[in-house]
Amino acid sequence: MAEATPARTPLDRLPVWAELGKHRAELGDTHLRDLFAADAKRGETYALTVGDLYVDYSKHLVTDRTLALLRELAVATDVAGLRDAMFRGEKINVTEHRAVLHTALRAPADAVVEVDGENVVPKVHAVLRKMSDFAEQVRNGSWTGHTGRRIRNVVNIGIGGSDLGPAMAVEVLRPYTDRGLTVRFVSNVDGADLHEAVRDLDAAETLFIVASKTFTTIETVTNATSARSWVLRQLGAGQEAVAKHFVALSTNAEKVAEFGIDTANMFEFWDWVGGRYSMDSAIGLSIMIAIGPEAFEELLAGFRLVDEHFRTAPAEQNVPLLLGLLGVWYGSFFDAQSHAVLPYSHYLSKFTAYLQQLDMESNGKSVQRDGKPVDWQTGPVVWGTPGTNGQHAYYQLLHQGTKVIPADFIGFAEPVAELESELAAQHDLLMANFFAQTQALAFGKTPEEVRAEGVPEELVAPKTFKGNHPTTTILARALTPSVLGQLIALYEHKVFTQGAVWNIDSFDQWGVELGKVLAKKIEPVLVEGKGGESLDSSTATLADRYRDIRGR
Ligand code: F6P
């Protein structure tokens, strides 16, 4: 067991946990309307700033006492101790015995972060330089394909952390991308994904980035193998064409070479970078090609800013700490099962999907760091899509359903610069919706207010909004590369805080293994009809039906 994880008192036996329970009972049905009425300045004082992000947490079901108790909880669970151990490079991923150093990926060149006595920062910057040189060559046309044509299409093949971050960031930063380049992402082992990604592309102008930390992930290796066949077929070329059309992002040079990619065309990262924390490692190459090395550095600077804030800001001002603690509060004391993230930006359409892996793969755990079962709620179901679309779909449940669903609203004061004036003018309407929703969720509409509008008595109940739904509002001036980095680091450290409080290992993902092993056993049953007798009767019947349909 690593130094950072001494045996500790179970969370639910800490005196402060009991205090929080008592406090929750005392709060009872206290309404946000009461909290705002009691404190005319609540909207100003219950807000914090980190970098370019203004974070309003006034519409949460908390008082000064709640916040003080939650901070006490952070002390009692030594969140700061584990945080410092992470930044120092200690092996806080206890089940895999690994350091957790995504923060080193954005450390300045002169920083020193040691893993097993070696400073890893020079290696990080060497890879960043190599990525930068390569990205420039692709962007300026000096990197050409096998037939000498310049690269106009980049297809990243990867899955999970080797896909979601880059796919999300390229979408978010579309206005910053070289519009002459087509950048696509293939993740699904469903052949339709690769088919749709390449069907209108010219192989002579297409570069594939095979992104896989382990380089053993079956979906990625299968898609990369098919992509290689496609390139060689389209170009009528032999293996020698691979070098100009395939590069790899991986920690596993041996497997990369085995696949046939020259390791000179491999961009390295390390086992202390978790897949879901890897988008600012070599895994971000597609982002760097799309937006250029300079904007990529701005993205890293955004991450760095929030890293520093999380590491040094006092608890009262520490935004990721606060957001993490609020999640613990709702999970255990309001029985909230899910958490919505609702961006009011079209460009953030993939942001919540990215956060699903970050949060749910990190904190979807039910044993503590020492293997004992947890007796408290851990990570929530994270979900959401861009806000205005959601308003016409599932917001009904947020407003009038029976569930407690804390929600983050993310919005920007300025529309993106490249919108022409008529479209830019729509921004006020978008943002009016943004502000209106958190207001409606918090304060609702009382039966008296409904009656005062002359609504017939039988419709008063259906038209009443209980309100009291907790939300965080995150507002920034504009969605820049730096702001994206700030937002992601904010959520990374929020997730970290919760894992520390819950005493779980937020950096392993054993829960995804069983399905992978079983799929390997089931494939021969489907293809060759072999081994069906070892399956349960449901799976065996389904497999038979599948084989029948396929005429096998
Ligand atoms: O199966 C889960 C997982 O290991 C994720 O944690 C990871 O991001 C993804 O698969 C992809 O792994 P790799 O980068 O090794 O292909």
C-alpha cells in the first residue's frame, strides 16, 4: 500500500459525517427562496473565480454551516494530503501501483516532478516538441503521403480516453482549427464507423493516427488493421506506404512495431498517464494538428492554471474542492443518483460525453482503497447535452420530476468571433435561456403565483413548479483553448476530490475488464459455433438466434 493511503476511519464513522447528517435533518425542506430572502447578497457572495471561470454556487442547498462542515470533511479525509501526494508523483493509484501525473503533462519546462527518482518533465517536453514539429509539417504540407500529395484528412483511431478527449476538443475548438483539414474520429468496432469516416476520403491525402495507451485494445487494433488494408488497397501499394500514412500514440513501442508502424513515427507517453486523463499527452496529437501548436500550448496553460489553483488555493476559495464536496453532499444526504452537465454552447456538444468517462470510470467504484466495501454513495451517473435542446426534451423531469438532480450550467458571454452578425445576435437569446433555467429550477412557481395568473384550480397543481433544484453556473467570457483547459482541469480535480473523500481508487478501471474477457469467449461461438455449451441459457439462445439469422 502506498504511503499516501494509511488505514483510515470509514467515512460514515467520522464525527463530521454524523454532524452533516444532523445538519441535513435540520435543513429539512428549507427552500432556496428562503435562503435568498435571508441574505440579499447571497448571489454575490456565494461565487468564486478561478482563471476565466466565474462560478456561482448560490443556487445550492447549502448554508455557511454546510460549507464549513464540508470543508471539515475534506480535512478529516485528508483530501489535501492525497492531492499533494498526486502532484509529487507518489503511486496513489494503489491497485495498479502507478503514479497519477496528468498534471506533469502541463507542467512548465523548468518544473521537477519525479517518478521513481527520475524527473519526467524533460520527457514530457521532448514529446511535445516532437508533436509540434510533426503537426507543423502536416499543417504546412511538408509531410506528404506515399504518393507525394499533401495530407488533407486526419483520422484518429482510438477508443475511451484515446478518443473522447481529442474528439471533444477538436469539436469545441472548431473555430480555432485549420478549416482546410478534415479531422475525424473512429472508435466503434462496428465497421460502420470506419466506413463512414473514410468513404469520401482520398487515401493518398489521409493520415491515420492510431491512439492506444496499451496498443492491445481490440477495437482500436481491429479498426487500425482495416484502415491499413484500406490505404494499401486504395493506393495499390505495399507495406512501404504505411510509414507515410500511419503514426502511433502509445506507451507500448513493442506492439506498435509489431503492428508495422515505424517507432520513429510513434509519439510516446507513460504509464503514469491514465487513459481518461491523457488528452494533453501525445494522445492530443490530432488536437494539435487541428488547432496548431500555439493554441495547444494555450490549452495546456488553461489546465496548468487550474492545477495551480487546486494545489494552492485555500479551501474557502478552492473551486474544484467545493464542487467535489457539493457532489458528496447531494449523493449521500439528498440521495441524488445523477448529475447533469448542461453546456449552453453548440461547440460543447461532446463535453458531457467526455466527462462521463472522466467521472464514471474514475469514481464508479464500490470498494475502498484497501479493498473493503464502501458503505456510502460513490460516483453519480453523469449525463447531459447542450442546454437549449435539452429544454425541449428532458428538462421537464428536471423541473417537475421526483428526482434530485444537481446540474452544472456552462455558458459564455460572447459568441464565437467567426459568427456573422445575424447569428451572433442570437447569442442573447441563448444566454437568456441559460439564466432563465437556473432561476426557474431554483425558485420555481408557487401555487399562489399560479392562481394569481387566473389559472383554473384543476390546473394549479400541474402548473406549479416546486423549485429548489440545485445548480452551479459556470460563466466565462469566451470559449477559448485556455478556457477549455480550465474547464477540464476543474472537473478532473472535482472528480479527484470526491474519490479522496470516498476513499476509492479513482485511477483504475477494473470494471471494464470482465466484458472484454467474455467478448473474446463469445466471438468463436458466433463465428464457428464453438463453445456455446459453456454459456448461460440466455446468452446461448441469443447466440443461436444470431447464428440462425446469419445463416450459420
Ligand atoms: O477499457 C477501458 C480503457 O482501458 C480506458 O480506460 C481507456 O481509455 C480505453 O480503454 C482505451 O485504452 P487504450 O488507450 O489502451 O487503447
